[in-house]
Amino acid sequence: MKNDLKIAAVVVTYNRKELLKECLQALLNQTRVLDEIIVIDNASTDGTEQMVLSEFPQVTYVRLPENIGGAGGFHEGMKLAYEKGHDWIWVMDDDAKAKEDSLEKLLSAIAELKEQGPIIGLWSQVVGEDVDTFSTKKTLKPLDSAMFVGFAVNSKLIEKVGFPRGDFFLYYDDVEYCSRIRHAGGIILMVPNSIIFHKDWTHQPQVKRQFMGWIIKTPQIPRWKFYYLSRNDILRGLTAKDKLKGVIRSFKLLGKVLFTQPRAAGFVVLGIFHGILGISGKKIDPSKVG
């Protein structure tokens, strides 16, 4: 086992202290002890700070002055872990719960891959919290993309690719980052026997409408989120061709939203407009949307 490696977990949280508590306890229970656990708090107002400081004093807690979204949180967390000299950084949301040997299995894969070159992203297998059976094969599986839930990168990859785009605020920051990894000649591999239970993985509510025998579905999310969903689908493209594909996908989303959740259509339109113009950042503040 490569115990000489310094490994940090980065957890981004916002107003979900009970879920965060489960996430942190699972990280502390790992069979291979993490060198550091970093919590990036997006200015929670539910008592998260008091809970972490009182119940998990061994954790590095960073409270941001404002909510900069999941994308901003991962950017800040990975940057901090990198600056502290960690060899590998393992990122996840606050509703993720790592199986007790998840990091140990991830490290076994790292040891096997040491001759593959530095530009490698590893993704633990993510399953729903209510899943009892899942693959535990050791064979690594090549992927085009991965989520920032159980995703691990090393410092050499960061030197080559940089950090995730914090200006995305929400959605597609992980997809864009994986595109950059592959564009730089890197690879992304899933480690099937490194398991992460994710509460959101199998519980994504949908708004459904039937039209001429077709079922049209859109995610049941706050209206403002459709802005980032459409805008960042365009911004994530690394080439003009990829951006055009994003525009087409976003117009398809607009058509679905007009049919299923028409009150959200304006957010999609604005997202498409900003995506085409290359406008990023926190342009829709969730706290100011009715």
C-alpha cells in the first residue's frame, strides 16, 4: 500500500449539516486514514459551522464569505489541498458516503497505474444509497467523463490541467474538467471496487408530460437552476464545434421546459444567450430568486 502518499478529501457543503455529518464520519472510518479532510462551506446558515467545529475538530473547515456554488467550492477546495502539498485530492459532495475501504481500493489502483503517466483521473464507483448489490471487480474502466463525487486527481495532473472552473457556479464543472484532462492527453478511469454511496444518485425527481404518446421529462429543480444547466452546457465545450453542440442541446432543453415547466423557460433562454456570449460567473443569485 502506498502509505507515503499524502491524500486529502475535499467535501463541498451547503445547508445540509446532517448529510455532511454522515459524509465526514464515513471519511474518518476509512481503513486507510486520510492525511487531511477539508470541508468547504458555501456560507451555510443551518448551523453547519458549529456542528463541524464541535463534532469534527480534526477536520480543516473553511467557511466562504458567500455561496459560490458547487463549482466555486471545488475550485477553492482543490486549490487549497494542492497548495498544502497533497499528492492526491479526492473530492465529493456532502451527500456522499464512502464505503470504509473505498480509499484503500483507490490507492491499490494508484499503485498499479504508476507507470501510466501523471495525467490520470480516478473515479470511485458511485451507487445509490439503497443499492445492495454492485460490481466489485478490480478491472479499471475507461471513461469519457466523471462526476465530482468520489473523483480523485493528483498534483501532477493539476500542474498540467489546472483547477476546475469556479465561474460555472453550478453544473458541468466536472464534465468540463474531464474534457480538459482528455484534451491534455490524460485518461479517466473508474475504480469499480472503490464504492461511494450517493443519496442523489437514484432520487432525481422528474416533471413528466405526455404528448402524442411521447413522455417528455425535465428535472424537477428550482427554476433558476435551468439557467446554469443551459449556459454551462455551452460553456463546457472546448472547441467551437463542441460549443455548437451545447447550443443545440440547450435549445432541445428549452423545448422540453416550455412543455413541462414553462415558468422556467426564461432562465433557459438567458442561459443560452449568456452561453453563446461566453458570459460566466454567478449571474443568477439563488437567494434573490422568488
